[in-house]
Amino acid sequence: MFARGRSTEGSSRFSATCVKETKSPCGEPMNCEPARVLAPTSRQQGSRRHRNEFASQQDVRRYRLTIEEKGRWLFGINAIINWLISVRGIFDPVGLALAFGGGPPNYPFMLRLWMGFVFMFGCMFWEVSRHPVTKHSLAKYNWIEKTITAAVITIAYISGQAPPRLMILIVLTNWLWIPLILAYDIAQGRALRMRSANG
């Protein structure tokens, strides 16, 4: 009875505080080694790394614009640019030509007609900006129109037929936007194809 109670007391004291010394069955003192903390396995490390990467991707996606949102901004801004440039050319083609460093046009109606097309394309860009997915088939006409206009004006500037101010305008309103709109057109088309393939 006494020995059993003494053994129970020593066992509970060992489990609670881990005594520094205990006796072996032979009666010799035996050191108590501290419990070892096992290092995480490679599988656990991989799982933890995957969770961290997934959380960081979620944070990035929270602040990243979707393809549709990029389309709304791209086409909305281009629509406003077209409207601002074309309005004066429709009502005052001579004044617009003089403002960009050119001389009075011999045929003002031709400049007015060109500005009318620019205004019309602005309306189309605005429609695409409101429905970038359903109106995606019209997106390619944005960079096609800008490429044609920019190429014609650039060739005219190189040959000395277009003033520098007009060339600067073409760079700011056409050449800088063409790569962005073309990249969007490709990305949105790829996303729509994947969506239709997945059902």
C-alpha cells in the first residue's frame, strides 16, 4: 500500500514538472531528458507555404482590376478623348487646323468629315465601355482606327506634311493607347474562349 502510493506520487510529480533525477530499476540515478520538439515535415512545410501563397494571391486579387473593369476604363477614357478632340473640328475646322500649327485647310469640309468619324468612333467606344463583354466584337475597331490614323499622320510628319503639334497629339492619343487596347482585346478574347469551353 505504502509503496504503491509512493509510486503514484512520484509518477504524477514526474509528469507535471519533469524531475531532474529519477532512479532506474537498478537503483542508480538516471537523468530526465527534456521533451524534444519535432521539426515540421516537408509535407507540413509545403502545406503552410501553399496557404501563405494563396492568402497573398487573394490580397493581390482584391486590389487588381478585372479584365472587364480594365475594358470599361480603357474605352471610356478613349471615348472622352475622341469627343474632346472632334467637337471643335466639327464646328470650327479652320480654327482646329491653326491650333495645331497647320495652315487654313483648302477643303474644311474634309476635316469636318474626319472629325465626324472620330466623334462616331467615340460613341462606339463608349458603348463598349458600358458592356465590355457583350460588345467585345467591337473592341478591335478601337486599335484598328487608332493605328490607321497614327500611321497616316506619322508618315505625313516624316515627309514634312504634318506639323509637330499634330504629331505630339497623335503620340498622346493614339500610339500610347494602341498597345494597351490591343493587349486588352487579346486577353478578353482568350477569357471569353475559356469561359465558353468550360461551359
